[in-house]
Amino acid sequence: MRVPAGFFAIVLGVAGLGGAWRVASRVWHLPASVGEALMGMAALIWAVLLALYAAKWIIARAEAEAELAHPVQC
């Protein structure tokens, strides 16, 4: 699977939700474990995407360079 660079926005969204849940757990006494699980999931997603993106640079270098040169995709 060739992962576009835009997929890293998924990590930002999940980490943002985890951070918001961390604050909500202090303010509204919600379970803190949910926020921690979301942050752990964000870290796991980031690691998987990083490995897949690195593989893209090894396997499909021309496609990765074209994406890097594109003003919107990169």
C-alpha cells in the first residue's frame, strides 16, 4: 500500500481527540484511560504510517518524489 503524506493528518486528529479527552477527564471527571488509549493509538498509527511511508520511498521512489514536488499533495 502506497501511503500519501496526507495520511499523517489522521495522527493529528486522533492525538487532538486524545488531548481533548485528557482535559475533559480532569474537568468533567470522565475516565482518563480513554484519553490515554487514544494517545497510544495515535502513536501506533504514526509508527505504522512512518514505516509504510519509508517503504514507499524505497519501493516507489519516483512516485514519492512526484508527491514531494506537488504543491498540494505534499
